[in-house]
Amino acid sequence: MVLTRDFRETIMARASRDTAFRRRMLRTGIELILSGDPEDAAVGREHLRDYINATMGFQELGRLVDKGPKSLMQMFGPNGNPSSANLGAVLKQLQAFEGVEISVRFTRAPERRR
């Protein structure tokens, strides 16, 4: 089946009109990064990259965190590895942009069988 619209265009269009969708993109990206699994973290960075592209863009984010847009794009690319300081600065700006507050909740993990 041939797609009539570019996937990124579709994501950006939906994010611009659907607040709940946009917030799920942000939340999913953060949860995957915090999961502790390197492969999940890579997918999480992709989610955040898509979120940034669909919302404020890397130019504006770079201005706010005093980083070059290309540097930020690399941080959130497939092989990116943002420092905790850079990730924290970015998340602070994304929270402010979206009007949300990130919080972490601890829950008891399911017991593992031995």
C-alpha cells in the first residue's frame, strides 16, 4: 500500500491539533529513556526528536538551552547520548512549552521467578 502523506508530516499535523497525542509522545519518550534499557532509550530519543520537530523545533529549543540545533538533533538521533545536564535542560524547556510537569513515581516491580 502506498502512503499518500509522509509519515513525519502526518505526525506533525496531528501533534499540532491534538494536545493529548502530543503529550503522549512526550511522555512515551521520557518513559523509554528512563527505562534503563539502551534499545528502549534509543526509541525514546526518537520520540522526543519527533515531538520537538512537531512542536517548537530545534531552532527555538537550541536558543532556549544555548545549544546549536544540529548538536541537539544529534543528541536525539539514533546514536545520540545526551549528557544528564543537556537532557535536563531540554526536558525543562519541553515541560514549559507543553505546560506539564514531569514527575517520577516508584511502584513495586513484579516478583521475579528464580
